[in-house]
Amino acid sequence: MKNKVKAFFKKHPGLKIKAKDLAKKLNISSEHEYAELKHVLFKLAQEGYLNKLGKRYLLNSPEPQNLVGTLQIVENGAYGFVILKNIKRNDVFVAGKNLNTAMDGDLVEVKLLEKQRGKNIEGIITNVIERKRSQIVGILKKSDSFFFVEPDDPSIHRDIYIPQAKLKGAKIGDKVVVGNIVWKSHNLNPEGQVIEVLGKAGLYDTEIASIARELGLKYKFPKKVIKEANSIPDTIPDEEIARRVDFRNKNVFTIDPDDAKDFDDALSVEELPNGNYEVGIHIADVSHYIDDDSYLFDEALERGNSVYIVGKVIPMLPERLSNIICSLNPGTDRLTYSVIVEMTPNAKIESYEIVKTVINSKRRFTYDEAQEILDTGKGDFKDELLLLNKLAKKLRQKRIRKGSINFFKPEVVFKLDENGKPVDIRVKEIKESNNLVEEFMLLANQIVARHVKPVRKKKSDEYPFIYRVHDVPDPDKIKEFARFVKSLGYSFDPNSANKPMEFQKLLDSAKGSEEEAVINEVAIRSMAKAIYSTNNIGHYGLGFKYYTHFTSPIRRFADLMVHKLIYDFLKNKKTKYRIDELEEICEHISAKERDALSAERLSVKLKQIEYLKGKLGEEFEGVVSGITNFGIFVELKDTLAEGLIKLRDMEDDYYIFDEKNYLLIGKRTGRSIRLGDKIKVQLIRLDEEKREIDFILID
């Protein structure tokens, strides 16, 4: 069928044709063949061979031999893929020998070869247009007579040579930043010079500094930004209060984690004369203090978000703003941007307004304090908390009925001593008080996004806006996921992947089972990543047609921008931002979010390693979280620390990797180890420099 379709379009290169008309031209009459034709057209459009214009298909004009895209290195430089810019087709496969002097993340020019590698055409990199990194973090080492830096980031596949005269006082074993990198020939390693010594590798402060540098995270504010923040008055003028809806005499309160320093959301609720309820979702009005042309705005945009690493935070805004002026601290007047919702006792939305307000928080609750009131029915603002919880439960039920997926992904909480060393790790418990806050934040985000939905037919008339979007899963990943859950005794139809409710049914059926955590984990890996975009395609995971981020402007730039955009929209003002400018912002803050997540995960792993340092030789219960041809990844039950059992350390048998069924099989004993199995392990090695944990299997 594919060959037939290609032959037709080659013969008629300028023809635009609908699928049903093409079927007639190809003498296709049966339903089965027509379905196959539609699938082939879809795949050829995905690959970039065809263009889809409305319902019609057209042969793409011949593409140039040299294409531009971003390189992603795989398997320590064994090969890579070039993700093409401004062209819809599969990534280009690049063998290790054809990477030339390109590094992971570089913008490159790739020449297509007359070869196919699976579903990808093969190419060779001919030019590095722009380097992703001007600096690389790693450990200084020595081999014979020369020094080199081994990069922390495993995707940097070559060590960097350092001339002795350019060490800048660094000693072997130091974590350093390398700059002025030159790489002229694929046959030689790149050369550079040490521009900063971060400290001894393995120390937590050194590692945090190196994570920040590695991921391009700024952890110091420029003087001009601090000066601008310090110039903002911490009192609110009477004329500003007069312009706002006054909630200062209402029972408004915050609910946050124990260690929270900034509070950017608060809640209120009261019964109306008609028997309905007015729920106030009050969000810190950061946009009031930060002008678009200020240093603070530029710095917040560059950072993209706050980064929460264990025991520390790298904030998006200076402390004077994040912890004092904008933070909804109890007993102080604060400016807010609120979503005020009228809802029935059954949590049906009757009306809402998005309005600038002023509040004075009457109480700061921790999640545990709020939970105790929900459990006992006693304490400050018990009536309000119990009522909000009742409404939140109804909102949650409706959300799940409409197709929202509730993934379960456990997280850990560290107890640190005065020196920042971990003395205890426990799995974080999600309680009703957490869900209460989450439901009202989801509601506010949804209402704001829906409020600016296009009301005009022409796309050019749409109001430029930032949405939080989540695409449907990749069909190949879903087939793989369906195969995996089948190996665990569950069924999932991969053709129903565009129905989130089917995912939720599967997760519900696994609830409470031994496989619950691993099914959730693999399901999450099968999903697309949520990103920011001006093109609203909806949020698949939440089952929302309209969704944005409005509720955390102290720690997320997206929310700060959404505050500015919705304010102009409500005032019928034309925003100064063009759609292409907003799309650039979306791409940038999506990338910064990924960097922040990487930093947070790395900091958790470092603290887990530090905690386990004194436990070498001890035995632990764990679950098999991954299986490869070189070993088994195991996640410990109590600390969620993940380590590896290397196949070479499994001396009881010779194990064969069965990739299709996600298991290892012992050749002699027939013993099988599969994803999700509970096993007992012994901790035998810790490598702080490489951030690795090694176990052996205990029978």
C-alpha cells in the first residue's frame, strides 16, 4: 500500500487530493483496504513525505540534502539522532563514526545518506552551527603525562584535554568548570582550560554548584536585579487598595509544606444567601511589582522557575520579593489576583470572576495541621476546611469521571541535621489536605485558560496566550506499554490510548498490588511530556480541553506571564506580545523546567548516596525498576534510592536478557527476574563522583 501511494504522488507531484478520492484512483473498495490507506497517509504525513492541508494530501517538495537540527547523543557516543527544525519528518540517525566534532545538544547541519536505519534515514554531520554548551563541568583527572576532565554529563561523550599551564590551580579529583573549548578533529579529543574550581568532587556543596553550572542554573542574582528588588516599597498605597476587591476581613488562609518559605496561594470559602458557596482562590500578584521592561522581569525569564534541591532553593525572584513582599504571609496585607467561583453544594460551577484583590491571611497551615483538622473536625477554621475538602472531593470525582489520569509516583522527604546531612529519609505521604489544595489550583488554572478560548473562527484573531499542554502518547510507546502490562497479567488495548479513562481503569485495577508502582512508572514514561505552548492542544493527562499555569507566579515564570496576559485580555487591551515571541518564551521555559527537574532529581540522588554511606554491607528490600542487558535496576522500598545489580555480580547463574518480556532468565536454574518483582539486595558499592549505587542480589 505504501509503495502504491508513493508511486501515485510521484506521478502527480502537484496534486492535492482527499483520502476518499485517492481510494477511487487506486481502485480501493473494501473497508479494510481503505482503513489501511488512511493509516499509510497518516504515517507518510508524519514522516514528512506528504503534506496534509486540511483533508487533502500533497507531495512534499524535494528537501535539500543538508538539513538543520539539534543533536541528541545516545549510548555514550555510540550513535545519535538529529531532531530536525522546521520540517515534519522522522529524526535522522547518525552513527558514532559520523558525529564528527558535534556534542549533545549542538545545532548541526546533517547530510542525508542513501541508507535507512529502522524507521530513520541515516545521515552524517557536516557542520556544527552552534554549540549548546560554552562550558562543561567535570572531574579533573590525569593519565600519564596529560590532564583531562571527565564530564559529569554522560551525554558529553569525549573527555576534554587540559594543558598543564591552563589548570588554574585545580588538583586531581577537583570538580571544575572547563571553558574556551576547541574541537577541530574527530580523531582528537577537544581541548579546553579550567575557568573555575568548584571544590572537591563528592562534597554536597561542590556537587550542587556543579549541578547548577552543568544545567546552566543561575544561583546568584546580579547586583542590578537586587538593587531593583530593594527599591520596591513593602507597603501598599491606599489608592491601590481602593482599586481592588477587598477580602481583608474574610477568613483567608494558606496551606503549604512544613518547610515552605514563600506562600503564593490562599483559599477562602463562605455560604451565599442562595445556598451556594463562594470559593476564593487567591494568588500572589507578582505581576503588579514586576514591569515587562525591568531587570527583574528579564532575570525571571532567564531562570524560568525556582529550583528546589534538597535543603536549598535557587529562587526565580530575589528573597525580598519571593519571601516578603509577594508572599502571602499571615497577618499582613497582600496584593492578590483571584479567581472567585460560585459553586453549588455539588461543586457545579455557576459563575466566576477573575479579579485583582487584596487579602490579609488569617492563618498559615501546614499540610499536617490542616489534615489533623480534617481528621478530628476540631481546630481553627474547621468549618471552612471541612467544607473546602467536601467540595474538593466532588471536583476530584468529576475530574476523574471525565478522563483525568491520577498517576501515583512516590517521592521522598529528607530530615537534615544542622550541617545539612541526611539523618532520615521517608516516603512522602499524600493526604486529603494535599488533594484539597491541588483541586482548587487545577480549577483556577482551568478557568483562566478557558476564559481566553478563541471565540473567533480565524486563527489570526486568536488572543496570544500561554497554555500548559500535554499531547496524546506516541503509538509505538503505547504498544510497548500494552505488551509490558500483559507480561504482568493485565490487559490494555493500545488502540484506546487516546481515551485517558482507559489508562485510569488500568491504574485502578493495579491499585494496592505489588505491580502498582512499576505500572505507574512505566505508564508515565510512555506519556508525552507536558510543555508550555501558544498552540492549545489540550491536556491529555488531566483530560482538560483548556489548561494553563496561573497559581504559582513566585516560582514559575509561565504563571507570571499568564497574569499579565489575562489582565490585558480582561481590560480588552491588545497585548504587546506577538504569538511568535510568546512561543519562544514557551520553548525557553519548557527547557528550563526540564533542567530544574534534572537538578532536583540529581540532588535527591546525592542525598540518598550520602545517607547510605554509613550502611555499606546492609541488606534492603527493593523492587525491580528496570532491566537491561547489563544488569537490574533496583529501587529501595524505604528510601526510593535506585541502584544497579550488575550482571557480572550475579554469580549464582548465567542470566539471559529477554527484552520482549522485560525479564532476565537464569540459563541453568530457569529463575526469572522481571520488572516489578520484590527482591532483597545488599549494598556493596557507592561512588559519589559517578553518582552510582551498586547492589548484589540476596537469595
